[in-house]
Amino acid sequence: MEKERSYIQEVERSITKTYRERLWSPFLSAINRYELISPGDRIAVCISGGKDSMLLAKLMQLLQRHSRFPFELTYLVMDPGYSAPNRQRILENAEKLQIPITVFDSNIFDVTDRTDRSPCYLCAKMRRGFLYSKAQELGCSKIALGHHFSDVIETTVLSMFYGSQLQAMIPKLKSQNFAGMELIRPLYCVHEDDIIAWCRSNNLSFLQCACRFTEEGPDAAGSRKRQEIKALLRELKKENPNIENSIFNSIHAVNIETFPGYKTGGTLHSFLEDYGDGEGIHQRILGERQE
């Protein structure tokens, strides 16, 4: 008679068996395709308390257990000023999933409460800095964040619709402010709908966002435009179920030669720079003063 599995065994089995093709395989695909982890890495898995980062922590834990080469993990939770119930919920979920978290405090919410700038922008920037700093203090050279496939698609569309630029989210990024530190996104190929399905199948409930004001709804967290994009993509998928994959593939095959302008290294360039012999770049048909 097969021995009855514990709850955590069932959760882990659901990742590697039931949701193997929807979670485990795309997770491994991103790790390998983008070379996110190397032998001897010390990685801080950053946990906000939401579904994405909690699943990321569990995936990384399983990967470390079965990896062909050694690497170290620290499960890092920064408390930017959560309400007591939200903080307790993170602690309980970590214990439930057997994730040995390290918690440290910051005053980010207090600072963003007093700013006249966009609080979400400032919060995100400060959070990244605190995480890099703490991870570096603990001897880590990489931080892993829970951005997933759907985040990549939505960010790409958002930047075009509201930022007037074609800008995507890359799988890994070297820090400009913390020497030797790198950011990786192991959930890069994992769809949000599959994360939600996994949570429901295991009766897991996480924070809706990493904000003190989660109880006030998504708009209070500054995500209204992102919710609009989510709704738009849902409508478009009714006619073209493959539209998200098309967007994802397009950011891997950008044809610079067809763009009238592009930016690299912070400098904006025009296609005219390499067009023909370069003459006429500074000439204009109208408005030029004739000597």
C-alpha cells in the first residue's frame, strides 16, 4: 500500500508532475535558454509574499535539490512596512511551503507615503536597491525576481501604448549601481494563468501585491493601466489565442533595420545615420536659411 503523502509532498509533486509542462518545464527552459544559473552561484530569491515570488522560491528550492551542479540559495523577504496581517500571512505561507526565509525591515512605505512623485515608481526603485544591498551583504551575487511571461508581454505593450517606445523586459540584467550583482528572472517563460491554476489546485492564497494598501484594491497599488492591458490581451486572445506567443517571439527577433529610430547605450539613433552616403542628414527641404 502506497504511503500517504504529506501536504508539502503533494505541493512539490504538483509542480514536477501535474504542472510539469506548464510550470516546471518552462522554468527549466528559461534557466537553460538564458543561462541564468552557473555552478557556485549564490542567489537571493526575493519574496514579496505574492503568488509569483512564492512559486519561484519553491521552484528554485526543487531545482537546487535536483541540480547537476551546486549553487546556494537565500530566500530573502524585505518588509517595506507591511500591515501586521500581511506580514503574518507571508510568514505562514513560507512555513506551509517549507521555505526557510530571511526577513529584514525597511521604511519604504513610510517614504513613499510622503512623496509627491509616483509612489509605485519610487517604491519599485527603492525595493530593488534594498534587495541588492541586503543580498550583497549576505554574500550573494544574484537576485532572482518573480517576473513571469505575462509580465513580459504586458510590459512590452504598456511601453508602446503609454511610454511611446518599444521596450521589453530581459531575462537577466547586470546592476549599474551594485558592482558584481546581477538580476535574473527564472519565471520568464511561465504564464500567469498557470501560476494561478497551481495556487488554486493546492488551496494556496497569497498577497495580491507587495503593498501596505492591498486591501484597497488593485487601483490603489497603481496597477490600473496594467489591468487595462490585461483586459485588452484577453479580448485579443479570443480571436487569436497565440497572440501572446507572437509578442514574446517578436521581442526575440527585433529587426533594427526596419525601424526609423532606436536607442542603445542611452543614445537615440536615426536610420539616416547609416542611410546612403550620409549626406543630407542635416539638410531640410523647408525652413533652411539661404545665404
